[in-house]
Amino acid sequence: MRHDFYLAWRYLRHHRARSLILIASLGLLITLPLALHRILDAGEALMTARAASTPLLVGARGSALDLTLSALYFNAAHPPMIRMAEAERVAATGWAEALPIYSRFRVRGQPLVGVTLDYFDFRQLKPVAGAPLAMLGDCVLGAEAAAKLGLEPGDPLLTTPENLFDLAGIYPLKLHVAGILGRSHTPDDEAVFIDLQTAWVIEGLGHGHTAVADGGRMTPRIAAVPATNIQVDQTKLLTYTEITPENVGSFHFHGDPATYPITAVIAVPPDQRATTLLRGRYLAPLNSVQIVDPAATTQSLLQNIFRVGALFDGVLLLVGIATLLIVALVFALSLRLRQREIDTIVLLGCSRLTVLRLAAAELVLIAIASSGLCLLLLALVRHQSMELVRHFVIP
Amino acid sequence: MLSRTRALQHTLAMLLGIAATTALGAPPAGTLRVTATVYPIAYFAERIGGPAVAVGFPIPADVDPPFWQPGIPDIIALQKADLILLNGADLEKWRARATLPQMKLVDTSAGFKGRLIVVDNAVTHSHGPGGQHTHSGTAYTTWLDLELAGQQADAAGQAMRRKRPTLATRFNTNLDALKTDLATLDRELKTIAAEKPGLPLLGSHPIYQYLARRYGLNLQSVHWEPNEMPPETEWVALKQLLARHPARTMIWEAEPSLAIAGRLVKLGVHSLVFNPCGNRPADGDFLSVMRTNVENLRTAYRH
């Protein structure tokens, strides 16, 4: 038996290219459905866990899925907005705690999410470096965001202007990185968190006053204070806003905060009764605001994904059968091509059974190598499953 | 460099916070930690909670609560409380600049938003190290209307019950006792003011709006400080005011200097202290200060 495998191994080594093609084809054939299921399982676990930990969401009427994805994964480009009054309305019912979220902005590709401090308690996010949010202009980074942006506590982070050609637009705000959050393996890792009030400053609803170079007159503008900006100030071309301990006292908001924008409210009722009562408040068809159950919405999304997964399975089955037939054909043809070699083996005194054993040994070696390749690829997929889920499953 | 300094401030604040809660008189585990941003509300919380509640009041004794500017260590300490009781009525102007957990915040005057007094055309003035300021916007000494003070105590009690439902009965008993004390003082003030309705009075500072409204005081205010001799222009303005508002008493936040009081006497105006008690008094508590205030006012009305 050992000799059979030795001869098979030598043969496969001699025909390296053909052997490698066979191993790769079979390896991928086995890997594809398993990897797909692995990614779908990871996606399901991720989405189910995130949705299950978010009891209810209140947001603008429209797609429940968009609202869920925007509030839970911060990935909607332009989520529709509601007013802060909706958060107060939820809290005023006494049936749920209200956690407002404002996830309209992005900073260097990462979601910039305005929340209240309660969000961190709710998601059990704690800084592993630095401190939590304390003052206007502070930000804390998710673990992944900190790694991608290469920032640490104490570093500045300039927000991204919404439109480079909007000369009358809002200046970017220079944020101060207060802390880095511990890894949670959720979309929070990717986010840059700011206080809701800081988000409203970015929105242009709040501003500070600073003495500009014309005799110290207080000018109602969001002006940069550092010395490097004085020249810029004189030329009336500010490049960014910065909130410093010196000017933070002058920052204030105009208008009723209840009218300020947010994109969603996470409602946290204490029990099922409160959940039902709260949902009842949003049944009116003319209501411009909706309440959704993220778990149910996610389940419906997952069902669609699984339908696509089943389709993939069917396609892969057909492709697999075709590939196996091709492999069988290749093997049969190779046996025919090897007829002189087989005749030589028989002439040397080997039986037909020995020839069959040699062929079987080759098949076993190819199967082992393919399985090894499959395991390697699956390990790779498992390691990167969360990343793959974020890229391919969660839109 | 600025950011690094700020990060250092954050870290130091965290360390100080941890040190403060672990070593320096930290309340026993499970104790409800309440922080109030004006003394009367802190006093209400102390009365309602009793020994089951650790009440913090972060404002230094020499700072008037409306002009307090919390630093990062103060904000981090506030964040650690289970409940943050605010006076509301625009007293905590710093609130828009500090990150605090909304679920722990309780605006004790939210229940009577419609009854808050809006001050228009207030004069900008300066005294002390705080620099120039104005009393425009919403009048904030809501607790000087003792009926509103009772409502603020109710709001504090409700929030505390929500945080510690098991102690609700004890909180309710204490709250009832507090409201009885406040109602007694309220009745006394009403009785005193009813003795001479429309009696002209002067206020040394525009902070008695709720007191005047509740008890029907005929009060006109100037912008004077007890320890700062007003400039001559102010004395001239006072004489003009007295011509159309013949008051014999000026109500002060604290005892005025002898020089000011003496010069007022020459104009026929006596000084009376009605301490708003926004900060923790050196002696006694909110109730004892209010009792003294009531007695002071009674004396003024009898003369």
C-alpha cells in the first residue's frame, strides 16, 4: 500500500500542473458552499445579535429596513431625519428610555455618529484608552476606526466637509479624540462617536463667538482660535472650526432643541406591555414617524439572504456535478493517455488490481490535498468572516 | 499641543474621579448617588433621600450656581452620578457644552415651563471675578416661589423613586414632610405680604422675580452688589427710582457693607437680607435660611 502511494505521489509530482489544477478545482468546489454558509451564518449571528439588542427604533416613515440599517450599522448615505422632539416624545410616555442617534455624517470614510452618553451604557462600550466624552468637540473612536485612522487619545480629527464647492457651507470641525473604545465586534467598532450637541455644531445649529483681529470685536462666527489661523482669519477665509477651552464658553445654540435633527431614536421599553403600548402610539397612517422592531426587520432581510443562499446552493450543486463529471472525464482520458504506461506495468508483472490501486491512490492524494486546501480557505474565511459579512451581507 | 493637554486633562479627571469614588468618602455600594446643580434642589434631595441617598453638590461655596463653569473633572464626576437634578429655567447654561447622560438628567422645573418668567431688556453689568454678565433670558430662582419649590421637590422625589422603587415609601414620607415645611413657609410669606399689599420694595439684584410674583410684592430691582459701592450714576438712578417708587426697604442677597447701608439709610431706605440660598450656606440649611428670610421680611413689613 505504501508503495502505491509512493508511486502515485511521484506520478502527481511529475505532472505538477495538471495535479495542481485538479486540486484547486476540487478544493474550491468543496470550499465555496461551505464558505458561503459560514459567511451567511456569521452574518445572521451578527445581525440577529445587533437587532436583538435593540428593542425598538423610531425614525422617519419609509423603509423599515433603511431605518434599521442606518441606526444599527450607520451605513445609510442620507438617512431621512426626524426632530429631537420625537426622542422627548418617547421619553415622555414613560414607557421607554429614548436614545437619539444622528448618523448623517462621515469622517475620513468612517461613520460619524452623534449620540448621548446613554448610548455607551446601553451598548456597554467603555474606553480602553483615554476618557469618555466630556466637552463639546470631543469624540471617541471605535476600535476599528482608531486603527484605520491611526489616531489615539489627544489627537485632533478634522471632520470631512460635505461639499467642497459649497463656499457658503459649514466649516469642518476639528474634533479632539478623547478616548478609544474597547472592541465590541459590532458596527460600533467602525464608528467615530460624538455628543449629539457636537453633531449639531457640525450641522451649523450651534456656534461660538470669537474676537477677530479687528480690535477684538466679538464676531458671531465659528472661528478658529489658534495662532496659525490668525492670518486666515484676517483674510476672512477660515479653514476649520475648533472648540477650545478658551472659546467653549461662547458656544451656544439658537432655537428650540426639540426641533433639531436626529436620524433615529432607540426606544428601550422595560417590558412587553410597555413595548405594545409604545408601538400603539405610531399606528396612525398619517404619522410621519414610524416605529420598527429591528429583530423582525432583520429577520425578513435574512430570509431574503437565505433565499439567495439557497439559489447559490442550487447553482453550486449543478456546477459541482459538472465539475465532477469533467474531473471524471479528465481522469478517464488520462488513463487512456497512460495506456502504454499501464501496459508496461502489467508487463512488469503487476495485476490489473495493482493498476486500479495506483489510480485510487492518486485520487486519494488529490482528495487529501483538495481537502487541505479547503480547510485552509475555510480558516481564512472564518478569520475574515466579520469583514466579509460587512462587505457582502450587510449592504 | 492643545489636544494633548486636553487629553491629559481627561485622563487626570478620570483618575481623580476614580480616586474620589474609591478612597475619599465613597458611598457604600448600592447607595443612590444624586448630584444637584443648585443648593435648594440638593437640600430637597437630602431631605427626601435621607441616609439612603448620597447627595453631591459640586459647586464651590464662593461661586454663584448660574455662573458656574464646570471643568472636565466636574463633568466626569457628574457623569458618575445615578441621577443629576437640574434646576432648569436656563440656570445651567453650561449644559449645552457638557456631555451628560440624558437618562440621568432631571429638569426639576420642566413641570411648570409655562410659568417661568422671561426677563427682557436686562442690563449688562459686572461684579466679582466673573466679569460682565446679564440677567436676561429666563429668571432662574424658581425656588423662591415656595409653591414651585414644592413642585421641584416632587420632581426630585419622582426621579429618586424611579431609580430606587424599593425605597419609594420612605421617599414619599420624607417628601411629604418637606412639602409641609415648604407650605408652612409659603403661608407665612403670603400672610406677611398681605399685611401691606402693594408696599413698594427695592431689590438689590434682579433675582426675586418668582418671590415677587408669588407673594404679590411691589418690587423694583437695581443691579447692586452687597460688597461693591455702586458708582454715583447708580445713586442718581436710585433717587430717580425712589421718586416714582417710594420704597423704604431694599432686599439684599447678603448683608450690604456698612458704607452702602449707611448711605441708603440717609435716603430713608433700610436694608433687609433675603438670601436666595442658591449655594450651600455656611450655617444651617435651606429651610433655616428661608425661615430667617421670612422673619427679616416680617420685620420690614411691621415697620
